[in-house]
Amino acid sequence: MDRSLLKNVRQRVVGRRETLKHIQRHQATVVYLARDADALIASEIEEQCRTHEVPIVYVDTMKELGQWCGIEVKAACAAVIDRSRAPQS
């Protein structure tokens, strides 16, 4: 997967809430999940990705994922999104 898309703020979202929202709207094309993320967050993201058939790329640490996203804080998860996909309920 092309992680360079994570640097583009128009093509990605960062964090549990935004990632889940875009998975459920069928706008997430791939999800990045840190291996050291909280177990509850990780299981929730993994379950939603399975349900909505979104591939997951695992990243070693939250710090590394934050760096990939071009932010100065850690990130448990992030999603590359396609805003042209119509939100579905």
C-alpha cells in the first residue's frame, strides 16, 4: 500500500472516531493500524474492517504511524479515504 497518501490531509483521516466513521460510510479504502494501539481500539477497528471489507496495514508503533501521517503525535489508526464515494448507511 502507498503510505505516501497518509501525508495528504484531503485523502486521509487519523484517529479512532474519524477512521470508524469513514469505514462505516464506505469511504475508507485502506486502514493503517498500529500494533501497539490499545487492544479495545484495535479490536473495534479490525471488526469494522472485516464487516466492511476494508484492508488493514499494520504499522509497528503508534509513533511511526503518526510520523507517516505527518503529525507530531502518536496515532493508533488512520485511513486513506475516497471522498467521492457516496456515504452509505
